[in-house]
Amino acid sequence: MLKSPMIKVPLSIRRKILIGYILFITVITIGAAFTYLNLKVIEEQVLFGNVTSDFFDTILEIRRFEKNYFLYRTTDEYKETLYFVNKSEQLLQENHKGFDKLLIDDSTRRIARMLRRYKALLSNDFELNASVGSSERLKLETTIRKMGKEIVTVAKEMSQKEHQYIQKLLFTLHRALLVSIAFLFVFGAAVGLILFKTVSIPLKLLEKSMDKISSGKLQTVSIQSSDREIVSFREAFNKMLRELEMRQRQLVHSEKLASLGTLLSGVAHELNNPLSNISTSYQILNEELEEADTEYKRQLLSQIGEQTDRARDIVRSILDFSRLKDLDRKLLSLRDLIGETIFFIRSQIPTHVDIHVDVPDEIEIYADKQRIQQVFLNLIKNAIDAIADDGSVTITARSVAGESEPDCENLEGVDNYHPTPEDTTKDHTVYIKIQDTGMGVPPEVITKIFDPFFTTKDVGKGSGLGLFVTHSIIEEHDGSIKAESKIGHGTSFLICLPQLQTPPKEETE
């Protein structure tokens, strides 16, 4: 017979705290009950101590009146002695259970027999007449005194044991209280540690995840926790992140289409040249079709083929740029990539704007061509738009060794960096600067330019998504971007990208 699998339902934080609270209250209740019972026993023993004290005082009174009786031989002294003997027997009989706890063996019965024997001897001594010789009376008196002394010894022993028993109870109570306090401390620390591990640590990890997400890194929350609230929050939040990532991809694609429109307006002119050449060659070939100059015809056909390949390459570049696909990193020549981007928008560059490119041929970046080209397209187009009068856009790049994590905040010495032979084996960071000579951006604006839907252009001339998408693409490539600007001195965008000497196997295979 198949057994249904056990489904483990995660506990909620509230239930864990409630269980810890119940356990803590239970332990405190048990400790309080134990302490109460010990105090009750001590209270009973203190009350019984009064009985023991009365018994011992009664025995001492017996001895005191015994001495008076032997001294004066009066009936009153005899009756007083007998009265205290009877009283001690009564106390012993009424509290024999309490006395049994203090004495071992049959000590209680033994002292009872001694009291009966003492009373009998005392009665015999009182009943003896004067005719009895003094030697016999002295012998009986000695026996009575000896027995009285033994009774006092036993009574004193009972009183001492009663005090020892109370001290033992107090010592046990003190030790129990110390153990209880230590146990409560350890138990409280254990409960606190468990709650810290199961509640505080996951919440702290959530806080760190939120900090990363607030900085722009959309990473799914992968916190392992058995708390129902945290599990529910993690699943709901990850679902929201997936939705946000999907929306962001759609946003990137929308911005890409907007960039594609800019690119197409520039490419239309470039595409017109090969088409015109193809048309001209075709017309000439059509007119010279009947001529016998085969070599000339072959040259015309070759020109048509070359111009067709040129037009095909332009169209292919447009298709690659517009296609929505996953990140596909490859080693790319940075100089060629920037040159191709400028080629796309060459027809849109005003005559009063000069573009200077200072990028060494040997610099390569490991990036997705389509996306990184969109970054350069956005930044170069923005730089051109920022120049109202005569000006220039300068694009420079340097590869610096020894930078494990690209950081645009650390740019000192980058422009003057000269590699050494040892640097060829190190990890490199590529620093790219795109600088214009426009009017610049105010400080209160420069901090917001990477925010979505933020634009300083007139209504209808910008969506406010270009730099937001640029920032997202750079982060996808494990890089960083920074903007610097001064009013009247233009704006600079600093891009930092990791340059891998050898691409990862899983991405190159």
C-alpha cells in the first residue's frame, strides 16, 4: 500500500516566537513550582522546629526540677518533674512522624522508652519510705540522674539534627535557584540564538538583497528559510522581480526601436549609395548587352556583386541591432565597434560638430555587440545633441591592468597610464570616455540622468529612457558608468568594463 508523502509546512515567525514564549513560560513555571515546594517544606520544618525546641526545653525543665526534687524531696517538686515528663511524652507521641525524619533507626521509640523508664524510676524513688537505707536511695538517684542525662543528650541531638535538616533544605534551595537561573540563562540564550538564526538572519539577508536591488541590481532573492512569512515574501518578491525584468526588457526593446529609428535615418543615405551603384551598373550592362566585350561585362557584374554585398552588410547590421535576444558576449575590437556606430549616424552629424576618436587598435572588450553598440549610439547621439554651436565630441579609451572590479570612481592616472610587460598577464579594465564641449548639465540634474523617464529635452524629443537603458546594459556587462559635467565646459560619460584575457569556456563554446 502506497503511503502519501509527508508535506512539510513551514512554520511562521509568529508561531516560532509563540513556541519559544510557551517553552520559556513553561520552564519558569516549573522552576517556580519547584521553588514553592521547597519553601513549603522549609516552612513546615521551621514550624516543626518550634515543637523540637519545646521538646528540648521540656527535657531541660525535667532536669531542673529533678535537681530540686533530689535537693528538697518535696511533693511539689516531684509533681512538677512528673508533669514535664508527661508533657514530653505527649509532644513525642503527637509529633512522632516529624521526629522520625530527624532520627535514624528507632531513636524515637528509644527515647519514649527512656522517658517511661525515667518516670517509673522517679515514682519508685518517691514511694520509697524513710526506712530504706541511704545507700539504696543513692543508687536509685544515681540511676535517675544518669537516665536524665541520656534523655538530654538525645533531645539535644534531635534539636541539632533539626537545625541541620533546615540548613540542608536551604542549601538545596539555594543550589536549585542557582541551577534554575543558569538554566534560564542558557535556555534564554538558546531560544534567542534560534530566533536569531531563523528570524533575524533571514531578515538581515532580505535587507541586504533590498539594498542591492535599490542600487539597480535586479537579483532574485535566494534566502533559505523555513519561516512561512519569509518564504511567501521571497516567492512573491521573486515573482515581482521576474515581472520587472520582463518589463525592463520590453522597455529596453522599445528604446532600441527608438534608437533604430535614429540609426535608419542615417543608414538610408548609406544604403542609397550601393543601390545607386547597382542601378548604374545594371543600366550600363543592359545597354552594352549586345556588345562582345565580355571582360567589361564581367567588371560590371563584379561591381554589382560588391555593392550588393555592401547593401546586405548594412541591412544585416540593422537586423542584428533590432533583434531581441539574450546576452551574447564576444571579443570585439573597440575601435571598430565605435567606428561602425559613427558610420551609422554619420549623416546626422552636423557640420559644426567634429568627432575625434582616440582608441588604440589592440583594445578589445568582451561584450554583446548589439547592446554595447546601443550604449555608444545613445551616448554619442546625446553628446552631438548637446552641442549648439561649433564643438567636438572626443572618444578615448585606455586598458589598465590590475583592476579586478571596474570602478569609475578610481580614474586617477588612467589617461597617463603606460602598460609594462608584466601587465600583459593581469586582468584589465577598459576605461572609455565620451566627452562633449556642450553647455554642460547642472549638478541637481546630473544625479538624475540615469533615472527612467527623466529628460531635459523638450516634450516629444526624448523619452527619458536612453541613459536608463544605457546604465542597465553596462551593469549587464558587470561594468559601471559615471557622468561628470560642468556648466559651460561640457559633459563626460565614463564607462568602465572588464576586459577578460580569455573568455569563459561556457560562453565561447
